[in-house]
Amino acid sequence: MPKAKYDDIYRDLKERIEREEYAYQSLLPSENELSARYACSRNTVRRAIAQLVTDGYVQSMHGRGVRTIYQPVEQAAFTVGGIESFKESAERNHRTASTEVLAFEHVVADDKLAARTGFEPGTPLTYILRLRSLDGEPLILDHNYFRTDVAKGLTPEIARRSVYDYLEGELGLVITTSKRTMTVEKVAAQDRKYLDLKGYNCLAVITGQTYDDRGIQFEWTQSRHRPDYFRFQDVATRNRPGV
């Protein structure tokens, strides 16, 4: 089955849910209705809905339909189980986002940087420091290292717009896996310089390594969030023992 078809359906339904065309706790149209709307098989519709279930947008109820469980939130809500860019998160939560590129330089991983990021010593890297604002408030400081031989042609303007849009749309990179650690850390001098901290002396910090479909790490990132605007959400299901 071509991925493009069910992926297009998934994205359209996701956008409709985010716009609250399908409001919280409402039921999606039936599989037959969706099949007719998108001119596809019911199996294609099921694959799209399965992705929405995985992302926490809907819940399938056997014999009763598919209920919307997505709710927009006030905080900067990123997903734990998915790989989501700052731009995508802001759009999903109906926030106005802006990015300022504070540093953009090419470096080579020495032993210290390699130990910190997971790249091999000697790997050419592009370092980007970005200040992320939501609704005009500077809330997130992002440190990124990208493998220069994978993320070819990066520029400060691409970094300001969306690196992931460029990697996937222009370079055709398939981003598959991210390993992330969440910690709470004391505010550093650089954080104080750029973030509107509102008196907070600590930050929520997300550190991650991201891989493409060949298993190659192409990115190391550390995102430093003001705690009152920080929220990570996940979707989990319980599998009862013996069932």
C-alpha cells in the first residue's frame, strides 16, 4: 500500500482535529464515510487512524467508533513518543513561534565533544544556537550539533525557519529514532542572558540523539526550557498481564 495515501489522510485528519473541527470527545466519521471522502479502501483509513491513535489524537472503541481525545494546551507541549520540531509543536498548540539564530559555526568533534554528543572524534559538525520564542516570550534555548556530511547545505536562514523541513523536504532524509533524557538543571549564565526567566533558577532540559533510517546519528540537541512553559506529553496504553 503506498504510504503517501494513508499519510495524507492522517495529516488531514490531524489538522482537522487540531483546528477542533472534530472537537474533544466527539466521534470521527465512520470508516465508510472516510473511505468515500478520501476515495480509498477502509484498510487505508485504518492505517491513518492507527497513526492518530499512536500520537494520542484519538481512541478506537471496538464497535463504537473512534473518539477524539486531543486537547490543545497552554504550555509548550512536545511529545515524548514522537519526534517533533519546535515549529510543528507550536502549530499544533496554536502558538505563534519565532526563532533567532544566535550562533552558527562549523566545528570538528574533539574527544570532549565526542564524549558529550555521541559523535565519533573527528566528525565534522555544524553547531547552531537558537533562541525560541512563543507568543513573543523567549522561553527555550536550543543547542544543536548536526553532522555536516548528512545535513548538507545548512544555512542560518534554514536554521531560523526549520532544519527538519529542510532535511526531510529538500534532502530527503528519513528521520526515524530519537533517544532523549529529561533533567532539571541550574540556570547558567548563557540562559540568563537570553531567556526571560521570571525569577526561576532552574530549567527543564531535554538532551537527545537523533538517527536516520540507516541508523546514523545525524543530530545531538539540548533544549533548555523555562519550567512554567514546559510540558512533555506521552500516550501510553496498559496491557493487562495474561490478556
